[in-house]
Amino acid sequence: MTLRLLTGDAVLAHIATPRFVTAWRALHAICPWASACQHADFVLPWYGLYAGLFVPVVVVQEADDGALVGLLPLALDEKGQRVTGAGERHAEYQGWLQPPDADASFITGALRAIREHLPRADLVLRYLPAGTPLSWLNAWRAETRGTRRWVTLRTVRRPLMQIDTVAMTRQRNKKNHRQNVNRLGRLGAVRFEQVTEHEHFLRVVDAICDQYDFRQAALYRDRPFALDAAKKRFYIALHRQGLLHVTVLTVGGEVAASHIGLLSAGRAVHLGINTYHPATSAHSPGNLLLAMLGVHLATQQMPLLDLTPGGDGYKEHFATAHDQVSVLTIHRDLRSLLLTAARQCLAQAARALAVWAGWRRHDVLAIVHGIRPQRWASAAAGWSLRRARPEAISRILRPGPSREIAGALLPSRDSLPDVLQFDADGAAWGYCAFLNTAMKRMERSEHFYSLVQDNRLALLCWVSGGTAGVAMVLSGLYVHRQCTQSDLVEAFIAGVVQDVRRRDPHSAIYYQGSVSAELDENLARCGFSPANLQQEQSACMQAH
């Protein structure tokens, strides 16, 4: 037996050869605890795309006849202080591969090699796949007396959805799911489908990335795809290799919800990226998609939907069982061990406090970063920031055919790519605060119209109402500080009015908010006249 630790360019030179990849796939197929994260088609693309941030590290054991009998794919961060499983945050499970009847000689030898070659780096495998043998750990600790206190093994509860046809169908047919399908059906044809063709995935991946980034920015001040140029290319590579299980719920042909999960063939689909469009959130499209996914997996005879560790409430809602996975950490020294333990204690205390106070993670972040949704709702918007002493007014456009205005623009409606191009420089609110408020308004069934120019959000206006006896109300007009063309603003308002009137020709349309004299003239040329919104709404309600 030959055990070697390789780093840097030597890694790909050895493991990317066709002969080695064939042996790798064969070993993966017989390893009882292997997941998609240890597959050659996962590790090799990740090594290539993230070569600038991580140094490839692998421990390989080969028999005298050249047969591959052990493999541990790893990555060293650019600071040289942390070794993780290959894939780092993209790999939900990290560990080694070996035949089912092999002893612990490979992993113990691999750990010794890592300590010898990378003594200044912590090794963190998070999470070890369920079923990974760990009976050797205590004996190995006893052998390495000088470092035994620096090895920690932490177990984490993992929620699972066991796929049973009867149970999945019962879940799918719950009254609330049926109601949500019917409500979504009023917006357009509802369709659930698995995205198997790669060209189909390329058509929907941008919408999925935008939905994910929008929610992550609004709640957690993060934009995973926008800030990581390699992330989308990595997912495209995984889908091309058949390692992704992708499903979408479309309404009227547009993606309302989606799920991208790693596929451990014949074993499990792992919960990964799940998204939904906030304009449809009143009908719970994300939960509806997961319920439909359970039924779909039953038809594919997939035994398990791995909901993955994390403690999210919606995961527990769908969980039918639980097991445990582990985090194995080998610290470089005692100081590292103590710092890690202190951080974990603080994190646990913070989580306990948040649970006691009834806060969720994004509530805490909103407080820490000062997100104030009402700030945007009550602000005079971008136009008023450039005009002195705006006046709060109401203007009305009576029911009837809309006035055709030459040059009226056709703005986008509920376009997440548009709001993701909001320019916070010089604005009254921060980027994430803007998206947080936009998300909350959409969740209240408000809609927005927008226009992008020069790769930035130039104009935006909100619309609400339109139910029986309730007029349509335009509000929250945002005009970018460099958008100084009055005729452009007027054409935008005209386009908004024409689309709103097309959707609901029988309701009056109001504009309510703070405006300058110039904007008031724009509204007048679009057909608006002075009005008292409360009196008009009251009279309208009485008439109905």
C-alpha cells in the first residue's frame, strides 16, 4: 500500500487523468457513506473554478497493483490556516472514500500526513456523511497523546423527509396546498417540472439566481451569486454532469419557485438552493414546490430527501425522521481549540436568546445593520430628494380608456433583475434596506414597475389595490438622481398607467405621495387631476 499527500498542481496532474477518474468513480460507487460531494464530477470542477481561492490537497492510497483504495479530497484556504473538504461551503458533506470492508488504516494515516505536512492549519470536515465509521477515533486519539485534546467531534441533528408514496400524496393534497394551487392558477397556468435537459437549465438558471440573491440580500445582506463569479458556472457544470436535481414551479411560464439540490444517485436528493418570487409569496410557492417534490421523488423511487442540518423551521415542517451527522475538527494547537470553543458558546447563547425573544436570524441582522423598512415607505423617494420642498398630494385618473401618450415606455413589472440594480450611492437608504422593503411590499401583494438604464435602476413605482371597490394606487415613485429628463419620467408614468388600465379598466387610478411641481405637471399630462383619496375610496366602497 502506498499513501501519498499531494498539493497544488500535483493534485490535478494525478487525479484528473482518465485512469484515475475511472477508479475514483468505482470507489465512490462502492463506498457506503459516499455523497455527491465526494464524486469526481463535483470535486474536479470545483478545484478548477476556485483555484484562485483554495489550494487543492488530496490524500491518496493505492494498492501495489495500482488499485485506488482510499481518497480524501481537501482544500487549503489562501491564508494557509484552514483545511476543509473539497467544495468548502458548496459541499454539504465532506469526508473520505474507501471500500466497505476496509479498516481505519487509510483515514488514520491520512490524518497523520495532514498533521505532518500542514501543521499550522486546522482540519475541519463539516459534515461527515451519515454512516461514516468513527469507531477508530478514540484509539487514534490515544496514539497521538500530544494532540488528543485538540481533536473535537460534534454531532448535529439532521432532519429527513423519508419518501413514502402514500405520505407524500397526503402531504401534497392538504387543503392549504390545494388552495394555493388554485390561487396561483388565477395568475396563470401552474406547472411543476424537473429540469433535466441542460438547455432548459440554462434558460431558468438566471431567474433562480436572481430570486436567491434578492432574498439573501434582503434578509441576510448577502448576494451569493453576484459576489461569487464562479458560483453559477459551478452549478452549470454540476448540472451538465448530472449531479443536480432541479425542479421549478412555474406560473404563466415564469419561475415562481425552484429547488436545486445535489443528487446522490439512488440514495438521496440533498436540499440545496430553494427560491421563490416574492410577488407570489402570499400563496406559499416554496412550500408548495417542496410538497410536490416529495410526490415526484416517490415516482422516481428515491428513498430520501435530505433536508440538511440547520434548524430552519420549514425543514422541521417537512421532516418525517431525524438522524445525526458530525463535524470533525483537528485543531493546530490549543489556542485554536479554545477560540473555536468560545465562538461556539457565544453562537449557542445568541441562538438561545433569539429563540427566547421570538427572533429569527434575519430579524437579528435587521437590528444589527439598522434596516428600517418604514424608512423607505415614508420617504419622499428619489425624485423628492432632488427637488426642494415637495408637497404630499393625491391625484386621480378616472375609469375609462387611458390616454395614449406618444413615446410611452413599456416598463417591466415585478422584475427582480431590475431592483437588484438599485444604486445606493447618494440614496436615502442602503442597498439591502431597499431590497428588504421591496420584499415586504411584494409580500403584501403590492407590485412594482421599473426601468433600467445604463445598468442601474432609473425609475420605479409601486401599485396596490385593484380589488372590488378599491382603486389602484400608485405610490413610492423612485427616480435615480442622474435621471434628469422630465419627458422620460412622464413616458414611464404613462407606460405604468396604460398597463394598469389594461389589467383593470374599471378602477380609478390614484397617485399618492410627495411630488415636485415638475412631477405634478407630468401627472397632469398623463390624465391625473386633483382628488381626495379617502373621500373617493369611501364613496367607491359605499357604491359597492
